[in-house]
Amino acid sequence: MATTIPDSPKSRVSARPSSGQARFAFTVLLIINILNYADRYVLPAILSKIHQAPNLGGLGLTQGQLGLIGSSFLLVYALATLPLGVWADRSSRKNIVALCVGVWSIATVLAGFTRNFVQLFSVRAILGIGEAGYAPASLSLLGDYFSKPRRGRILSYWSSGQLIGAAFGFTIGGLIADFLGWRPAFFIVGIPGLIAAFLAWRMVEPKRGAFEQEEEDTADIEAHSVAGKNFWTSVKKLRYVPTYWTLLVAFIFSFFTIGGVSFWLPFYCSTTFHLSAGQAGITSGVVLVGAGLLGTVVGGILADYLQQRRPQGRLITATFGFLVGAPLALIGLMLHNLPAFIVVIVFAVTFLSFCTGPLNAVFQDVVIPEVRATALGLALLLAHLLGDAASPFIIGLIADRYSLGIALITTAPTSLFLAGLVCLFALRTVARDMQRMEQQLGGQDTKGKI
């Protein structure tokens, strides 16, 4: 039976939460994760409406300005994750979740009232602060609500909220914009977040390490919180893992493509194939979410199969996905027939998604457990800053000078191909780095020997 310190909701701390408290918290955190991605992807779904001239109901923004708005969110999101992750390690996590959800929901609602570029840019940047704070705290909470045997399944369910939310943002956002206008789209996805913020505040705060105290057990749960007490010491240890730094470059190239395509695809479908915002949103949701889910599952199965036969198995799967996805993306973007475009891009996204699980697994294969959280967090920070935070703006600038089609053709396939080439270099070092990591776990000192 859970032991709870009776007090106000602000200070309730449960040494080990009851099953009912854990179920309630998981339900709230799953809803929040869905709303997080819905708020994030509602803007791409309605870009075509905002791009229209003011006399047609839009703001008359250029594609460069639209891209900068998308980049503002991702840039602030990347920069804020580190300090907010530190805060989550030192304060009440449920209160941080509630506050951050409230902040991003208010920012989303305010976006519906904006009248110019500066206003919309500002509220979307604030959205990045709110969304950056909830992830480290939520992951840490889930680690203390559920025991290790249940944790993998719970995190899988929680992560599914990303796909559900993205699909919701793309489809509902576009449909609302068609029937009610683009401003109500922000209201409808933003207001539920205020209710979720209150529910998060009502959760019980579990004691840290309620089910275990082993650092290896909790490292993956708190992977988003990269700033430990010995952050720079951990980074220095990574100097002797060449595979890590090589794959970090591949991460940046892949994030560039993912960030740029997910932001611009609905607008591209709307302008190239003359679709309404709703039709473009549904098309983008099917392509990105459906194919992404398929590729993630198939890629994971293939990676595990190959890994049993050779130490480079997971990396071979990711490399194959990049090198096959790149030419398919190029072919798809050159097609101007909608059914053919959808078929080819679905295959391209499926192969690209092969890298999702395997690359994260390789990071853990070559890095010792005590610095994995730092390694993964640093990789995500740099991949966001140099990858998806920059791509919407860069693609928008190219689109203003030429066209959105040319902008996507010159950036997305190229980035995918470069990611694949970088992974080829990592194939030469991954087996040695895996062996070295296993030796370190066995107590052998291999410092400086790779």
C-alpha cells in the first residue's frame, strides 16, 4: 500500500504510488503527449491558409517567414531542454509538467489571435519553452510510477502519443481550417491542454527511485535530462568512442530532413496538387505517420535479426534505410501525379524510418551505461540545433527564391544520402567500440585504446 504524506496537491509525495495513482498519472501524461504533438503539427497543417493575403483571411507571410516561425519553436525547444531537464531533477516534476503544459497551451490559443509575423513568431517560440520542459519531467515520472518489468511497455504506449498527436494535428488542423478558418484550429487544439495541466497538477509526486536505485535501470528513463553533476566528465569519456561522433553527424542530417519535410509537406501537397488544407493534412498524416510507424516496426525487426549475425547488424539496417530512402525521396518529389507521389513517398518514409530504433540502440551499444543519458541527451540537443531547428527556415528561404518543390528536392534527398554515407564510415568502428564498451563493463581499462 502506498505511503503518502497528506498535504495539498502541491506537496503530496508518494514513496511508492498505488496502481490507481500510476494509472491516473499515465493516462494524463499520455493525453499530454498527444496534445504536445497536436499543438506542434497544427501549424504545418494550416500554413497554406496563413500564407494567403490578408484580404483572403491570411497574414500574407512569405515562405521564408513561415519557415522562420517553424524554426523558432524548434530552436527554443532545443535550447530549453537542457536547463529544464536540470530543473526536473531538482524540483517537483508534476508541477513542472503542469506549468509547461499550461504555458504551451496558452501560447497555442494566443496564436489564434495573432495579426502579424512578429506576434505569431513570438507565441510559437514560447510554445518551444513549454514543450521542452514536460518531456524530461514526464519520462522521469514514468520511471518512478512503474516497476522495471512494466516500464518498457508503458514507455512504448506513451511514445505512441507522438504518432497519434501528429496525425491529429495534421488532419484535424487542416479540416478545421477548411470549415472554420485557421484561427479556430489553434483554439481547438490549445484549450484541452489547460484541462490537462490541471489534471497533471493533481497527480501524486512519487519518490525518486521508488522502485529501484540502480543508475543503469534509470538511465534510459531520464535520457532527456542530459545535465548530471559530472556532465563535462561524461562528455570527455565520449572522446574515445568514434562511432558515437560519427552517428551524431548522421543524426543531424536525418533530423534536418525530418524537420523540414514534416513542416512543409502539407503546404507542398496543397500548392503542388491543389488540395484543400484538410486534404493536404490527411495526405501528410497518412504518409508521415502511417509509413513512419510501419518503417519503425519493420526496421526494428530487421535490425534485431541482423544483429544476431554480426555486430554491425543494427547499423547496416539504418544505413540501408538512408541509402534507399534518399533516391526514393528524390523520385517522389519529382512526380506531379498525386497517387504516384503518395506511393513513392510512403516507401521513402518507410525506409527512412528504419533508422529510428537501430540508431538509438547503437548509441547504447557503444556507450557505457553511466554516461548514456548524457550521450543521448547531447546527441538530441545538437541534432535539434543543427538539424530540424534550421531546416524549415532554410527551405523557406530557398522556396522564396525558386519554389518549394526545388527547395525540398535540393535538401531532403541530399541530407538523407549524406546520412547514409556517414553511417558507412561508422560501420568500420562500431564493432570495436562495442567490444571496448563490454571490456569496460568487465573492469578492463581501455582508455585511449580504440
